[in-house]
Amino acid sequence: MPVTTIAGRDIHVDDEGFLTAYEEWDPELARSLAGRIGIELTDAHWKALTFLREDYAAQGETATLRRVSVVGGIPTKELFTLFPKKPAKKMAYVAGLPKPHGCV
């Protein structure tokens, strides 16, 4: 597994830059990851990220966009506004989770 330095510390990532160690993530790291893709986190972003992390802990896999919308209660249109173009992939990246199945 590759290791990269983000926010001044070594982080384990896969070949696409997604974190591979759930426990290495924290809010400070999330802000750094979001900044790398041009997103400034708001309370609405944190709602999605919190849902993703809790759902991952319970389900063992990263939630799809549909699951975040239906189960997390965040409309798909809002997710596209918060995480433009590829919301599922961007949410997973910032949340420190593996890329959702089905994302290219």
C-alpha cells in the first residue's frame, strides 16, 4: 500500500489516493482532502460525511449515492451541489473511505 503525506502526517492510500486505513481519518484530514479537490466544508458537507462514516462502520462498505440520498436523507440534487460532478467518489475521498462499488 502506498503511503503519502497529507496535513503533515503519513497516510496509507490506494493507487487512486483513497485512504485504506479507516482509523487514520479525522476532521482535520477531511478539511485537507476537501481542499485538494476544491471544496470548503460546510455543515451540509459534514452531514453527508458523518452519514458515510457511520454507515461504513455499520455496513462494511462505502454507501452509494442512492443510499446517501434515501437512507441518509440528503437529496441527490444537493449532493451534486455539495460535491460537484462525481459526488459519490468525492464524498468517499473526503470521508476517508474506499471508493464506492460501481464508481469509475
